[in-house]
Amino acid sequence: MKGISHFAIGLAAASCFPAAVRAGAEGNPLYFILAGIFGLLPDTLDFKFIRFLYKSELGVIPDPLRPDAQPIADAVALAVARAHAENRNVNVKLNTIKLAADRWQRYQVRFDVPGRRVCVSYGLVVDTGGNPIRGAVAPVVAEACVPLPCGIEIEYLATTDVDIFDGPVYRMEPTRDGRVRPVFIPWHRNWTHSFVTAFIFGLAGAAIWDAAAGGVIFAAFAAHALADQLGYLGSNLFAPFSRRRTPGLKLMHATWALPNFAAVWLSGLLIFWNLARDTTGGISGMNPLRYVFFAGALPLLAFALMVKEEPLEGPGQGQSASQARES
């Protein structure tokens, strides 16, 4: 989900603590400030720090003046071959192609699981928002496909569009049955999205402030990880006791408008309800079911009718690397 959604969810988690609401009513915003910070912290750690410390054995830097899909496909296939032959993890970084200040050449990497090959093809020219640029001519380059020495196990998506900002990293990870698993952006959603990390931060908060602060910190941090489980990538919820991300429920993508709107809207409703409950004794005459229906379900239904999301994507279909960046 987008940052504003995680921020709102963190505030909603804080509103569930009567001590936080009472403190806020008395002019002390500490608990809600902590909730906002720790609701955003998991992705902040990943994208502002962790990704810069992650090293890659192989790197692909496409030439913007000479578009050619073959070297990209060769590098990805080489990483798979090394991982398979040497039975070890091999990281490969796929850099983006910047054509101008607000112009990027998109290319697609697709793992053909039945055919045991990797295919790369150039696509549209897009702006920094990922939108196709009208009138821009994409290069006419034949798709390059390279055979792989082993089978591929897909745990995320088989196809990724590489377009804007910093390109993705794949960790080619050998499996016990002789295949190789391409792990998409392996530096993302590991210990920074773990319940164990949330618990440690919560203990620290309780030691520095009080038990209520510790509970708010844990709830906001853990709620971030749980919200991310609605998507495709999943999180390593029990790191360091587990090494792999728990697969997501595949109900949404991070950039979809409806789930982000729903997260912010429902968080606002929960905050309003909790504030009214803990400061005025409740909303006079308001039935909880009516509140959920008229203030929650109907507005969300109206918004859903106004927006049109892309179809749900499963294994073998793709998502832009920039979409995962927003998650």
C-alpha cells in the first residue's frame, strides 16, 4: 500500500488504545505521533537504507542509445545458471533505462516456466509516473529469449516491467528439487516487516515512555505488515526465525486506488468512532451496524463504481517494478 495508507492505519491502531485517546484529548499527541512514525517505518527502512546496502553479483546496464534485449536476457539466464550449477544464491540487478529528465524506456522480463527460458522485450516509453508518453516511438526490437538449464519456481509474478527510478534485484535461489526460484527485490519486507521486530520496538517504546506507547508502536508496526499481506509479495512475518516471506493473499496491488482509498477511509471511521467512544462515551443514537453500512460500505461502493482497476494478475502475468516500490 501507499505511504498515506500505512500512516492512516497506524493512527487507527493508536486510536484503539484508550490511554492514547485520553492523552490526545488532554493535549498530548505523543502516542499518535509514534503511531504515524512506526506505521511508516518498515518501508522507510527498506527504501531509504536497506536497498542501498544490498549487493548484487551481476548487474545489467542497458544502453539507452542502442536498444537490445539480448544482453539483458543473457545476464538473467547467467544468474540462473550460476545459481543452479554452484547451488548458491546469485543476485542480479536490472537497471532502468533513462532517456531524458521525464522519459524512461520500459522493458519486460518474463520467465517462461513451461518453456524453461527467460524472455526480455522492450515496451513503451513512459514518464516518471509510469504513464505512456503520447507520440514517443518505442524501439522496434525483437524479443530475446534464452533457454535456462533448469526449471523455474515462481513465488511472486513471472513477468516484471522495469521502467522508472531504480531497477529491481532478483535473487536466484536454488531449491531442493533442482529448480531455481527468482526472488523479487529480496531486500524488501524481511526483518523490517516482522512481528518480532515490532515486538522489539514495542519493548523499547515501553522502556522509554510507558506500556501504552509500547503497545501503540507494536500495533502500528505490525498493522503495516498485515496490510501488506493483502498484496502479492508478502512479508517475512517471523524473521529472524524464518528466512522466507509468507506469500501474500494476492487480493490487490500496491498502487490500486480502491484498496488505498478504503484503507484511509476505514481508518478515519475507526479513529472517529474510538475518539467519540473514549471522550464522549459513544455516538448517541448511532447503531454500530448502521454506522458501518452508511459511513463505510456505501461510500466504498460508490468509489468502486467510479474507478476501474486493472484485472487481478496471477502467476505468469506482470507488474511494474515501480508498483512494488509503492508497497
